[in-house]
Amino acid sequence: MDDNQNQPPSDQNTPPAPPSPNQGVGSDADTDWEAEAKKWKHFARTHEANWEKASKELEKLNEANMTDAERTVAEAKELGRREALESVAKQRAQDKLETAAAKAGVDLTPVLEALDVSKFVAEGDVNAQAINNFVAQVASQFAPPKGPKFAQGLGIGPQGSSAAGQLTRADLPSMSPREIAQARKDGRLDAVLRGEN
């Protein structure tokens, strides 16, 4: 007999079974993602440090290979850059000083030109704390007193009442219709019309 007859018929049209989720390289069950992240972070930092070191070495080699004229030009550029940054930092310090003084209600105009704002600049950055301390000190010593600018106790009494120039109901019977119409046109009957008198 034939050996093929004793075996169950095989279905040649059935597709192969799909792979299980744990099959394959680097499956989720086998991978520690935190360790992978730390490893790649370490690689990135190492490469960054190497790049910085190589950049510095290249810069030193370029400086060593410069002619005197090139070196002078590079030094002048660096000096100009530093002066420009210093100038911008001083202007920013002056602006912050004026802003802080305005918020505190202190007028620094008389002393602003004589004031050396470079004292408020450290390493190219504006020292806001030093500015605030200075303005607070100036405000405590030289700030004008709080209150109105002009003397208020002149003794002349209240000025400009809403009833000033207004006619009362008692004035109306002695007036002609034409005078009443003119007073209304002039606005001298506004208080009566509002029901105040």
C-alpha cells in the first residue's frame, strides 16, 4: 500500500500560522527600555563631548596657523563683539533701572547721566536684584511724600457745585415764559428738570 493513503490529507491552501508577538529580534518582553534610553543618552553625551573637544582643537590649530594680519583681524572682531555686547547690556540695565524707578515712583532724571549703570551688569547679564535694591534705597531716601502735589488747605471752600448757576422752583413764578425758555436753553433749569430743586 501506499504510505500517502494512511496519512490525513494535508490542505495545501492553508496559510502559514502568524508569528507570535514575542518572536523576533528585540521583542518588548526582552527589552528594558529605560536601560536602552540611558545607554543612548550616554552615547549622545560622549559624542557631544568628543565633538566639543575636537572643535576646540581645530580652533587652536586654526589660530596657530593664522598669519599676524589674520590674528589681528580676529582679535579686532572679538574686541568689537565684546564691546557691542557690553553696550547692549548697559542699555538693558539702563532700561530696567528706569522701569524699576517708574514703578517705585522715583524720578532718577537728575542723577541718571552721572550714574554708572555698568555696576548693574555682571558677565554680560543685567543684575535685576542689584537694580531693585538700588531703586528701593533711593526711593526710601528721596521719594516725594505720598499725597497731592499742590496744597489742598487754601481755605476757599468748595468750588464748582452742580447747583451753581441753576434756578430753583421758587425762581420760576417770577419769570416770564420767554425767560423760562431762555433759561432752559442755557441749561440753568437742569437741576429743576432732574427734580433736585
